[in-house]
Amino acid sequence: MGENKRGGRGRRGGHGVDRRTVLIGGGAALLGGAAVLARDELRGAWYRVPGVEKARVPGELDHPGAQWTAASEANWRRADRPDDYTVDRVVIHVVQGSFASALRVFKDPAHQAATHYVVRKDGHVAQMIRELDVAYHAGNRSMNERSIGIEHEGFVDRPQDFTAAMYAASARLTAGICARYGIPVDREHIIGHVEVPGTDHTDPGPHWDWSRYLRLVRTASTDARNDTTDEASGSR
């Protein structure tokens, strides 16, 4: 975690969506006659207009059963995904330390980096940033805007750190993310931090078993679909 994961801070930008046309169309009125902001700045200012943001509840979870523990606001950027940025990637990280150390540094504003989730060796999951917001985790602005970051307790050179409980819990988490955003369960869309363009990171490292992980994600996805079908059948 000593390496800089920040990436993508600075000017807000992104891909225009309907809610942003409120700002683009009314830019002059919003600025009160001041000089018009650059297009990407204006689109990134959607949250300043009353009534265009999704309702937020403090501590609300995206992954049922997770522990909510908030990252410092210096380590993520407010957004409204997937309305303002398409979410189509999951990025897998390894802490190079303990679960507790990950939570501690992600709460530290000086760290200027955090992931949405942290998974402990025993399978316990903490959520630190809402999925609708942009976490500074990948070291690449575009990837930050389009992805969910999942940190895992342990060290890249210690295969024993990647326990069965951790793999299973992380796979259920990733399966849920893929279901929410329609992300294909494959290696193009579920990637390691090492695969992010421009990064100098090596995690999750050579001992992360991608074949096992993808198999578990697909199984978790199938189980979730079956549960949904069973619930729907029982309600009729």
C-alpha cells in the first residue's frame, strides 16, 4: 500500500447523460453570466443542481452483510454511477498488509487512496465507499471512473493468505457487482491491479488463482439467479 494508488484526481469529467443536460442547457443561468466552464467541468458539476442526485442514506450498503466503515472523503470522489459513468470493470487488489491496516490507511486523508471493499482472510467484507462514487484505487482516472475496487488482506508472495473463505466471499461480492451492472464474468472485465494501464503495481500477484476465482464467481452468479427465480416462484 506504500505505492500511490490515487489516479484520476483533479478536474471532474466523464460521459454526458440526461441529468447532465440540465447543466449544459442551463449553463449560463447557473453561472450567473460568468464565463462558461469547459464542457467536461460543466458536466462534472451535476451534483450542484438540486433534485438530480440519487437519494443517499448514511452507511447504506451495496453488498448485503458487509460491514460499513467509511473511507476518508479525501480518498474518493462523489459521483452518481452508473448514470454519469458506466461501470464495467472489477479490479482485484491485495493489501500487502492486514485487514486492519487497510481500513486504517483508507480512513487517513493523507493516503489519498481507497477501495470500495476490503475482504478479510476469514471472508468478512467491509464496504468503505458507495459503488455510485469513484474510489481512488487503480492509479488511472478512467479506470477509477468505470470500476469497483476490491482489496484483499494479505501479501502477494504468500499464497497461504488467499484462503478458501476469502475466495468464496470475494467471489460472491464480485458476482453481485457483475449482476448489478451487467458486467460479463470474464478476465477482460474482472482484472488485477497489475493489469491497469500505467500502473506500477503487481497485485494480486502470481499466487492469485484466477481460474478458481472466476469459477467461484460464475457459481455464485448462478446461485443468485436460482435464488431469485425460487423467490419469484414462491410469491405466485
